[in-house]
Amino acid sequence: MEVTIIKGFVQFAQKIVKSTSDILPFPISLIDENGYIIGSTNPDRIGTIHPPSKEALQKNTVLICDEEKTKNMNNVLPGVVIPLTFENKAVGVLGIIGPPEQVKPYAYLVKSYVEMMWQDAIHRQTKDLRLKAAETFAQYVLLNDTHNQQTLEQYCDMLQISYSSKRFCIVIDIGNALLKNTNIQNKIGDFKAELLEATHESFQCMRDSLCTFLNSEKITLLNSVKSEEAYVDTLQSFEKQSLKLMTVLRSFQIKHTAIAIGSLSQTIADIHQSFQEANSLIQYGEVLNISPKIYSYHNWKMLLGLLPEKIHTTYKDKLGYRLLPLLQDKSAAELAKTFITYCEANMNTSKAAKKLFIHRNTLIYRLQKIEEITSLDTKSFEHCMLLYLGLRKQFS
């Protein structure tokens, strides 16, 4: 942690110097724990040694450097040297250059200001590092079928999440909204953090859950549950929670969102299967034109729409071969549309004819033609189910 602190101090030193110089009538320097100047009103001093700083750090006290003391010291100007602290530990030094009697009254005020800026910078850097680590972990665990268990456990320890908890994956696809809605005033890191917080709150996540971006278009939520019963409860509330998130995202000018939930995994090592399932549901949902764009296998409409897709390929080939005469008929598209509408109208000829804007007798004629070509009985539910599955893929 201390290495990270110093690294953050170096990174933001010049920014802090510039900001402080704007409000202080005296030049300043920032010195690291080894006595090297890492930020200065005079850039030429950066990288040089400042001898009194180590003494100030060791004694953890303010040093007054007057003309008499500095006249024989290299790279030391009159002024005040005061230690900077982080979490009650001195880790750097602030030097204010000028007549000591004039700059000393500013010492503690400027010290507090610099420490505040520094700690804010470190806080941001630590937060950014955690977000990046979470994204890297999500890419590793979700986009690969095989994993190294030791690597997974190390990631879990670092991110403070349980390896063995039951989990499921929720995928939130926001398209290009992240880049489209980010501008100079609304930096991308802050914008991403706000979206992740909104997602976390909408789905009422447990502390053991991990919410992160997978890439610029997708947010992934690796949510944990204590039992399969709790997962079923989540499925029942999934649409309501998703609608809540969509409402919040619209306030961020994100109007086109698709959300899907995958199956339950026993450990985080299997969570990629849940992700792949959720990702596939988004793709199928777009094709099936399901609205709102909230997808799960708990949804009957989704299950019905996916049924033709999930039939074994060998079976679909045999069914397609059996229906080949109908598919080759010059009126195949018209007959298929008529039959599918007839099925979706609960095999009610009057309702189907009304939906198709045709006379009932025309509908009956077309159904009879289908029966002649296929030898199926369009009054039989079982026969209609077979034909519906065979035609849905071809003509939906």
C-alpha cells in the first residue's frame, strides 16, 4: 500500500504544486520520503536531493531553514520544511520557500490543503485500480472456459469476494452509450462508477457480489445467493428490478438497454456458463423482438420463442425434410404466415382470419391446402405443434 501511496504522490505532485501556487504567494516544493524533489514551482529542481527533508521526516517536526542555516547547504533555500502525513504516518515533505517569519504562518494551512488534495488523489487512484482489477478478473473468468484455480482464488482474495459462493451472471448491454455520453465535464471513470453504483442498487446486491464493466458496452453483475431458493426469488423479481435500472439509466441518457440473467453456478469457477447463457439470451431476444428487453428463461414468451432454436439439429433436419414439399410450394410463404397466425390465435379460424384481414373461407382453403401437401391434420394440436416448430424457424 505504501508503494501505491508514493506512486500516487509522484503522479499528482506537479498538479498539487500548480494548484497550491495559484493560492499561495510563495514558491513550494514537494519531496518524497527519500529526500528527492518530485514537484516544484521551479521544474528544474525536480529530481534533485533536498537534504533537510530527511531530518524533518525522521523527527516528524517542522524545520526552519533561515539564511544562516542554508548558506552552506546545496539546493536548499530559506523557508519552512514540514512533514506530510498519510494515515498518521509521515511519508513526504512540503517545502515553502521564502523568509521563514513570513512563510511559517502559512505552513500548517498549506500542509492541510496539500494533504487533502493528496489523499483525494490516492483515493481516486485506489478506486481506479480496484475497478481495473475487477474488469480484468471479469474478462478472465467470463471469457474463458478453463481457469487456474489458484489464480481465481487470488483474484477473489484481492477483490474480497468468496470463491465458493453460488452465483449467477446478469449482463447489461448499454451499446455505445458509455462513449457517447462521456464528455470533458463527465469523465469516463466517474461515469462508469455511477453506472455500476446504479446497477448494484437496482438489483439489491449482496456485499459478496461483483459489479463491473466487461467492456465499453457491457456491465456484468456476478451476484451471489445463499441458496437455489434465493435464486428463484431473484428470477421472480428480475423484471421489476431490471425496469428500475432501465429507468435510472434513462436519467443518464442511456435509452437503449438490454438485460439478461443466466443460470445458477455452484462456484465462481463455473460462472462463465451463466454469462454465456445471459449473453445468448440478449442475442435471441433481439431476434425475437421481445419488449421490454429483459430476458430470462423464467419468461414464458422467451421460452416459447427459443423452442425452435433449442431442438436438436438432427431432429430439425428430419422435420425439415418431411416438410420439404410445403417449403417448395410457390405459395409457401403465404401458407406459412397463415398457419402460424392460426396457431397463435389458438387455432380459432375466425380470430386468425381477422388478424390476417382475409375471409374465413380463404383461411380454411389455405389450411386445407396445407393438409393436402403435408398429410397433417390442422385441427389436431399435436400435428399443429410439429408444423409450427418446423415453420417458425423458416418464416418468423
